[in-house]
Amino acid sequence: MGRFDGRVAVVTGAGSGLGHATARQLANEGALIACFDIAVDAAEKTAAEIGEGGGTARAYRVDVSDPDSVKHAMASASADLGRPQVVVNSAGIGKFSHTHEVPFADWQRIIGVNLTGTFLVCQAALPHLMDGGGCIVNIASNAGIKSQPFSAAYCSSKAGVVHLTRVIADEYLRKGVRANCVAPGGMETPLQEAFMEFPEGVDWKVMRKVISPLGNSQPEEIANVVAFIASDECRYMTGSIVSIDGGITV
């Protein structure tokens, strides 16, 4: 018997990286998965993998920064699979830039996906979660709780996710909804590859403070923690920020 038998879980960014690993982990434990991703082909691949493993999953093309896209996908997932009870906000983007050179369009897009997208998905899911209970696990970053140079938009967005999570946990504490946040460090995902290009004139050594001696984690390691936090074993946990970063924030 799985910890999520019969429960519907919405996972954003399910087409790759941590979202993909989380979708598969929750499905392995009995959840029915709504795979949200703007790259619908990737989401469909994740859903197919879950189906091949004996689970149930549906893919939905979702631009998390677009309110109408999010509302439509959440309504469709609810109609197709049932009432969402678990929400994992894993969709995220980022890049390095000198702060004085960040294009406004980049700022808007990073904030739009990482912070506004998390807010919109939470907002669309909350009425379902309050109708019988549920939980939210938002994926932030250690960059949301400590400084990281050349990452003004990314750090700001993830710090916003941290505090958004606390607000939701506080506001819905007596309405049957838990909200917690996971803050990973370096992880072997496509997003990590986006951070391989440093701004012009930057010595990579200045980034040593954000690199753990343990190296990068694997998405499956973080997905295991996400599943634990989302499960009833953590019924007493809400408003918590869980760092999983190889000791960077020690």
C-alpha cells in the first residue's frame, strides 16, 4: 500500500529534472499524476513512463506564468483525475547576469515563472485542497535563503517562494492545508546547465561558496524528500523550509 494511494498530485515542471523525478516518485507510491509543463511533449513522456510502470498520469501544457493557462489546466486535471490533494511547484528557470546588465525581459520571465507561477498554481489549487485537505510543496533554492552573485532575479524569485509558502501555511493552517518548501542546492538537472554560463569577466572561483564539497545532488534524492513532506508522515509540518544543499547553508 502506497502513501499516496488514490490521491491526485499536480506536479509542475514534470517534463524534466526534479519535476520528472517527483512525478515518478509520487506515482510509484500510488498517486494519480497531473504532469504540468510548458513543454507538453516532455510532460507526455513522463506520463507515458508512469503508465508503463502501472501508474496513472495525464499531461497538460501549462504556462505557469499565465493565469488562464493555469486555471484551465487545474480544472482539466480535476475533471480528468479527481480532486487535487498534493501540489508540487517545481517549474523554474534562471541564468547568471551582472545585476546592472539584467535585461528587463529576463527579470520579468524569471520572476514570472518562479514566483508568479508558484503563486498562480497555489491559488488555483487551494479551493480543491480546502475541500477535504491537502498539501503544497514548493521548490525554492538555497539561493532563496542566502546570497548568490549574478543571480538577482533568481534569488529574488526563490526568496519570494520561501515567504509565499510561509504566508500560505499561516493563512490556511486551520483549513486543512499544509504548505512547506524545499530549498535544494546544486542538482543534476537541465536548469543546472543554464547556470554553466558565467557573465563576461567573471572568474568561476567567485562561485565556490555556492558549491558543496558533496557535489550536486540527483533529482531522485530531492524527490524522496518532497514525497516524505507531502505524505501523512509529515502531518505536523507546515510553514517549514527544508534545506537540502550538501551543507552550503551550514
